[in-house]
Amino acid sequence: MARAIVLRVNHREDLFKYDDLIGGDVFITNDVPHFITVPTTAGTGSEVGRSAIIADDETHQKKILFSPKLLAKIVFADPELTFDLPPFVTAATGMDALTHNMEAFIAKMPHPICEGIALEGMRLIHLSITKAVKSPDLESRSQMLLASMMGAIAFQKGLGVVHSLAHPLSSLLDTHHGLANAVNLPYGMRFNSGVVPDAFRRMAQAFDLRDTTGEALVQYLFELNDRIGIPHHLRDIGVEPKHIEQLANLAIADFAHPNNPRPVSRDQFKNLYEEAL
Ligand SMILES: [Fe+2]
């Protein structure tokens, strides 16, 4: 929101004209006012990002306003500002950060630096998310805030099928973004597990799992959701069978999945929603 506002100051066309997905970034030519970011959740990592994501009320699609000019000049990342987050928001936003790190790590676009950052982000979340949700202290809040920034830095490399499953839930049903990712994450990772086994092994190592198979990692994610109070099924967060066709239409049009390591079709999105339902 803040980035959309600072963009607006010196760019007066309809905001969606600047949509990166239709090449609108070329119209972002003027300076934006000096601005700083102060995260108050540990999740999106938006404080270190360069884009504003806005849902179009008419098409329910998410639009991206992207420009290096939208990078904050200063970030104040103070974990004390997240102390009062309630457990649910801590859990859901934390799982958004985990999804960023995992999807970025396996995204198709090669970027070894981002991959290293993503692995460390996963490790920090593994160590701290349950504590941050259940009995937060300075260390767990600090690690979650760092991991959140790491996720957002890493996902310059791209995201994947989980975000494409999650975005339509938010734009159509107003589902919390982190919650939508958290519920879909085990299913999306299972979808990907066969195509990048080495990457899955390294992610399992980051989570300190003895069994480094894809399915062991999927089970770890289900158990993690259990521990922090996130349900296993979309039906528990207000999704009904009648929504699936429209969700699949929106998911296939989403910007995140082209970087997924396994290509995904509309029918496969439908199957994934049905599986998660
Ligand atoms: Fe996200």
C-alpha cells in the first residue's frame, strides 16, 4: 500500500497502467518520494521488496506494480514491534515467509545467492516459528523477522505453484495471504517433490529431518501447521466445492507459477484445490 502511494505522487496515470505483467514498469520513470519501511509482521518481507501487489476488484486478479525505484531507502526492522502479534497472525505470516523461502529455493530461475539465503531462511523458521507462536521471546521474534526478509530477498528468483494457489483465495474470498499459503504449502510441495529431488533433500536438511525424501518433507509441513494451529484443509478456511472452477481459472492466470519447477495446467490446479479441500 505504501509503495503504491509513493508511486502515485509523481505518476498520475491509472495505477494499473503500471502493471509489470503488461510491461507497465517502463512508465515508472519519475522519482518517488524518500520513504522508509518499518515491518510490524514477520511474513511478507515487503519492507525489502520493490513491488506493490493490488487485487483488481473487477477481475479479481492480482496486479504487480514493480520498479527498483520502489525499494525503501531505509528499513527499520525491529523485532520488538512484532511482540504484540497474536498467535494466529504470527503463524499465518510466518508460513508466508516459509513459503517464500521454499518456493524461491526451487524456482526455475537459477540464482545461487538467493538459494543460499533461502536455505538459511528455512532453517531459521524451523528453529523459531513454533516458539514465536506459542511463547515468543526476543530471539524467536528476531529470527522470524530475519527469515521474513530473507524470503523476500530470495523470491527475486521467483515463486511457484503455492502462491498461484493462494492468490485467488485472497482475491476471491478475502482469505489471509499467509493462511492461504500455509494450507496449500504441503500440497504444492508434494506436487513438486518428484521433479527436483536434490533440492528437496537440501530443504529437508535445513529442517533437520532424518528422512530426506519429498514425502517426509510434506509430512513435516503438515505437522508444522498442526503445531501452530493451521488447518490441513481448504474447507476449514471457507472454501467450498462451488469455488473451485473459478479458483482454477484465476490460478492459471496468476503470475507466480511460470517459475515453478514443474509446469502446471489448469486441470492440475483444479486437482490441487480438490486435494486440499
Ligand atoms: Fe507471499
